[in-house]
Amino acid sequence: MDLAQIPIFSMLRGRLGYLSEQQKVVAQNIANAETAKYTAQDLKPFSFEAHVQARSPTMMATTQAGHMAPKSQRSGLGAGYKAVKAPDTETTLNGNSVVLEDEMIKMSDARMSYDAAITFYQKSMSLLRMAARTPGR
């Protein structure tokens, strides 16, 4: 059985993809902290409802090998997430709206959430291994 078919692992994969994309967006914001007229970007918060909708059976499906996959089914963990403009509360004279302190808080929050999801993934894998072992070993 493929682990992606188990709901908890599918949800964890979606969460890890979201957090990976969040770190990319924050890194891009930090890299452009001195760029004139740059507006900070952010991702919409990860939600269970959005993840379930992305997996709903009413989605388009590829029926032949030559078909292009819809956006929701493209490869890569963060392929389904899109950065949106999210100006912070402060804007400098040159029009830049990146606040480094806010970006560092977002980065550390994403890192802690990523670590927690990885730990949960490892614990779930160890439970599966324990359930698959033969009795008495």
C-alpha cells in the first residue's frame, strides 16, 4: 500500500508542502528587503477544509498519459500553493513593505511547525512498523 493513500500521511504531506512553500516565500521577502517598491508576500493559512477540497473526487483527472495534470495534481509538495501580496504595517520611503522582524517570526514559526509535523510523521511510521511486526518479536 502506498503511504499517500493513508489519510494521515496525505495530510502530513500537504502540511509539509505548505510549510516548505512558506519558507520559500519568507526567504524571497528577506532577499528583497532592500528592493524599491517590493510588496511582501505571504501564503494563505493552511486549512484542513482546503486540503479536503483539493482531494475531492469531483476534480479533473488525467485519463490518458498525454494529458496535462491539473494544478492541484502537479508534482512537488508545494505545487498547489500560491503566494499573494501581503503588505506589512510598515512601508519605507522607497515603497518597500518588508519588515525583517515579522519575516523572522514567520520563518521560526514555519520551522517549528515543520519540525512538529516531521516528528508526527516519524511517530506514525513507527506505529505502522510496530503493527506490521509478527507477534512475539
